[in-house]
Amino acid sequence: MMPWYAPTSITAWLRRLLSPRPLLLGLLVVGLMTTELRLDWLERMAGYYLATTNPQRPRYGAIWDQGRQADQARQALAQFANQRQNLQREARQAGSLAEVVATIAEDTGAMISADHFADLYLKLPPVLSQEILSPFTLLAYNAEGQWQRTFLERQDGALTIYLLDAQNQVLHRLNVGPLLLGHIERGEVAIQTGLDQLLDFSLHIYPADRFFKTLNTLPEQVQQRIISHPRDLLGVSGRIRRVAISSGAYGDAVDLGFEVEGLDGPRVILMQGVREDVRRLQQMLEAPSDASRRWTEGGRP
């Protein structure tokens, strides 16, 4: 048995150091250090322990705060990207310019192809499409072959349309003011109400039979300028009871409202006509004898 007191000589020290127990302890320490350097088992065990106890540890401190902020930023970016993709998809699938405008939020935009914009342009009532851009100008850019896509942007209640080439260089810029944009957004749509509830139409409401009978006395080209898409009215489900003309106007456009009586109650179909022709028809409806004589005897004044 090794004595408990400290050795008194170098020989005694050496005997203690070279005894089996210290040698085994030293070999064990060297073996552990060697395996740690080669296999990193100590770090692995510490990492496994930390990963196991991580859910139970309080989440506070600068690192946790930075991690939370980074996660929130990634989620916000992913949500924004998904929204932009969905809106862009809706814009590309839109069947009217009003539907494209509806997908565009303030200070954002939508990109569609040149052919798609041309199709949407042709679906607009002529009086509105002419206010946006002359069809001859659109033909000129289409013939040049440089116009590839169209970017639409909403800002301050107005709409800006950019005709772009393949490198996204602006070929032509169009500005659509708030009033004209309102006409485009409404388009030829139906409102689930009656004409009496619409202030713009309440002063000039006429029976449908009288309106169309008077309209039918005018030259066909004039009728087209008043109702550009008569086939849409023929396809309406229900009977048109009354027709009204708006008291206001924007540029060369005036709204007309066609009240349809259906099973689910009245609804109003909105269309736009050329102001000059609509106002002359209005004069005929309000003073049939004098106005009709001017049209039938002298033609269009």
C-alpha cells in the first residue's frame, strides 16, 4: 500500500509516478484526448445535450431577438412575394381592363403582354378607349414590332400605362385621370339596385319602350355611338323596364343605366355613350316632337 504522506526524496517520487495506478490514469487521459481530437465526441455530446434541452431553455437575449426578427422578415417577404405572384397571375388572366385595374393596389403595378393589353383595349367601349389612346397610335406601335409588354401603375388615384419594349424601355406613356379611371372600373357592369337609388340617374329616367323606340329613329351609326354593345343588352336575363341618362359626364363619355327586372330584384347595367349623341337623344326624349323633327328632317345637326 502506498503511504499517505508526501514522498521525501526523488526516488520516492519516481516510484509513485511509475506505479500502475498513475500510469493507467495517464494512459486513460491520453486516450481520451486522442479520441477527442480525432472523433470530436465531446463536442458531439455537448451539442446533442444542448439540442435536447433547447426547447426548455428561455428564449431571450440579443441572439434570440435577432433570430425572431429574421424569421418575421422572411415570413413577410414570402407573404409579399406570394401576394405579388397571385396578383400578377390575376392580371394576366383578366378578361377586362377593369379587372386588371382591380388587381393593382396603390403605388404598385402589374405587367401584361402587348397582345393582352390590345385585347382589353378592344373590349372597352369606343368612347372610353379613344380617351385612353387613339387606335391609330396603337396600330403604329404594334406595326413597329418593338412593343412587347405593358406595365400599369396606380398612383394618387390615377393610372399610368407604359408601353415597353423587350428591354423594358418606355416607348409611350399614357396617363388616365381619376374620373376616366372611374368609368373604366365601372365599365359595362351590373349594380344590384334600382335607378331611383342612383343619384346620377334620378333626374333623367325614361320607360324602356320609349327610349328604344326613339333610339331606333336615329341613323345606325348614331345608335352605335350611344350604345356600343347592343348585343350585351339582348343577352340580359330579364326585361329592361327603364333607362336613365346620367346628369354628369367626363370628356366625351356619358353613362347610361338600364334597369332590368329579374327574379332577384332590379339591377342596373351601366354603359357609356358619346356625350353629344346621348344629349341629343335626351332632348328628343324630353321634347319628342321638336327634337324628332330636327333629326328626321335635317339629319344630324
